[in-house]
Amino acid sequence: MTLHFVLPGGVDDPTSPSGGNVYDRRVIEGLRALGTEVHEITVPGTWPQPDLNARADLARALVALDDGAVVLLDGLVACGVPEIVVPHAGRLRLIVLVHLPLAAETGLPPAVTASLDTAERECLRAVRAVIATSPQAARHLTDHHGLTEVHAVNPGTDPAPLATGTDGVSQLLCVASLTPRKGHDVLIEALATVADLPWTCTFVGPGRPTQIQHLITHHALTSRIHLTGPLAGTALDRAYATADLFVLPSRAETYGMVVTEALARGIPVIASAVPDALATGGLLLPPGDVTALAQALHRWLTDNHWRHTLRTQARTRRTRLSTWDETAAALARVASAVGADCGGAG
């Protein structure tokens, strides 16, 4: 079977890493290893709100595909432009892979959020299959958009050596793009409440940190919170290896791959909005709750017994993480079923 995979531009850009890009690339590698021929179609643009040129490029790419072709579209490209995607739902076997529901992105004007949500609903209702990257996200899409079924295909995790940490307490790590959805402001406010205790925190991720830097300066934490920008390869491995605690204060996530990357190294985790990635591997907090996060950080920094408990939970979860081979196999099953389906779109 040939699978045509429509991807956003920048999927291989090391200066702008994202969980969605990593997922797409690893799935492509896994599918090819299983014998699936994957035809990559990359469409650069400001997705999910593209300009006219990007829209035209996507339209041309879909028109060029033969009737009956099995097409997997990254939701970032597909979900905001149903007027381009839906007309092909009758002749192509379309699958949409949703990394993040469009309305879950924070910082957008309410009218834009509502418009994207409506567009996503129209798109997902028209295609043959929808894939989400966690059970939580699958349930949300099913309920929110009134879909019959959404397949949950979790990201995989690469095996990694146990992190050595520093002193076992004070080196905190947050790996996330510097966007409002990731909740860095929540973390900074919480860290300000434990400024009398010894800690340093490293923020790893792409983005424009102006507002974050302002908040760090406001709380006089410039010597204790370090912004590295995006890291990859050995530099990212080193950041994980020296971490004593991983913190992800996201307001919304579909899965949270960085959490499982930390757990693969046995690093204790305090996070929000990542129930499927974290499972029983750490402490899950309500999104946006500065008080709860501040209390958790204080307990981490002062309670040796609790630190031991979190460390044990992380190392137990480490042994139960799924692999990228399992991810590719699960996605291949969905694509094969769609390829064998003789029915119309639904």
C-alpha cells in the first residue's frame, strides 16, 4: 500500500522542534520499516490559517492524487481549510491526524478560535478516519465534534539511560515551546513563591521569550531561570541527564511527549494536562493553578520522602512506556483498514 502523507512545512526544521513534527517523522520512519510506501507531500504555510499561496499549494497537491488514494493529512494542515479538503472526501480515502485540536491553542481571539473549531468539525466529519495522539484527545474529539469513532495512537518513546541529576533536588527542567499554552508564566509565578529555597530551573524550547523574560525579571529570578532556546541531540540529552525534576505546567496538551522522554530517564515529573503520558508516573495538577504548583514545588524541595516516592513512580512508569514501533504499527492498522474500505466518506 502507498500512503500519501500531507505535512506542514518545517517538519524537519531543528530550530523549531515540536512534538507533532517528531511524531510525524518517527511514524514515517516506522511505516517504511513495516513495508509501507510513504509519499511525503510537504506544504509550507502559516497553518492552520494559511495565505492564498499555501491554500493553492494544498489544493493542487490533492487534485494531483489518483482516485482511491489513501491520504493521511496532518491536522494542522487539514483542519482549518475544510473548503479545500472536504471536496476530495468522496474520491480520496482521507485520514486526519490531529496533534492538537485547533480550539485548544491559547492566545487566539475568541472569534478566530470559534471559526477554527467550526472548520475542524466540518473537516473531521467528512473524512474516513480520524486519529488522535492520546485516548484523552480521542474522547474529546469524539464528544466535541460528534464523531462516531476516533482512533487513539499514542506517541512512542525511545529507551534512554537513567538521568544522573545533580544533587537530587535542585535542578528543575521544563522542555516546551515558549507559548502561552505551555504555562511558563504559571511556573514562574510558582517558583517565585519558593525563592527562599535552593533551586535553578532551565527552560528549553523555541519561541519569543520577551514576556517570559519580563516576568522573570519582575520576580528577580534572572540568575535562577535559564532560557536555552531549542536544543536537540546531545545538548538536549545533557539537559535531561542533569535534571532532578521535570516540570510541565501546560494549560492544554493532547499527550505531552516530553513527559515520557523525562520518564524514560527516570526523572520525577510534576505536570498538568498530560494524564495519558504521565499515568501513574508522577504528580498531575490542574492546569493554570499557580497555588497547586507552588505547593508541589515546595514539597519537592523540602520533603525527602516525597521525592523518593516520585522518583519510584517515575522509574516504574519508565518500564511501561510504549515504543515508536508500536505507534507505527497502530497507525498502519488504521491506514490499512481505510485502504480496504470500499465505502464512502463518513
